[in-house]
Amino acid sequence: MSVAMEDEIKRWTAKRKSALVLEIIQGKKTVAEASRQFDLPPSALEDWVDQAKAGMENALRAKPEDARKQCERKLKDLQEAYGEAMLALRSRKKCSPCWARTRSDRSDPPGT
């Protein structure tokens, strides 16, 4: 990475992010090393790498999706995941009184 990158970075521009992600993808630097060096959470760096890979994959398609379609597809996936999580939560809430009764029945001594 350039000497300018080594200085304290106040703002991570797309150009700086892509330079760092490229070093990570090429194996010149690990996520852990970059995390320590630039005081960034590893999860943020991993997100950048994932975003770069998704963008690269889209750019290499025969018919790349535009940014709007990508966002709409991602939103749809997130909405589906949210819906599934809400269904699971509702079913747990409905079943929790049942579980509480069966557990209390088990803990009571026989004949009480």
C-alpha cells in the first residue's frame, strides 16, 4: 500500500477501500493485519471484500444488473429473511406458555 495510505486516514474513500480490498484479495495482507494497522473492525473489512466480490461478479456478467436492480434484489432477500424471522418469533411466543406449563408440571412433585 502506498505511503500516503500509511498515514492516518480520516475518511475511507472508495479508492482507498478498493486499494485495501485488492491487497486482501491478492493475499498481500490479511483482514486481521489490516484491521490492526488501520484500526478498523474485521467485520467492516470483510463486508468491503464481500461487496467488492459481488460488484466484480456483476461486472463480469454478460448482462450486468444496474445498481437499482441489485438493491431491489438485496431488499427482496432481506424482506424474505425478515418475514421468516418474524414467523419464527411469533411461533415461539405462541408456544412459550405451553412450554412454561409443561416445565412447571414436570418440576411439581407427584400428587400436588
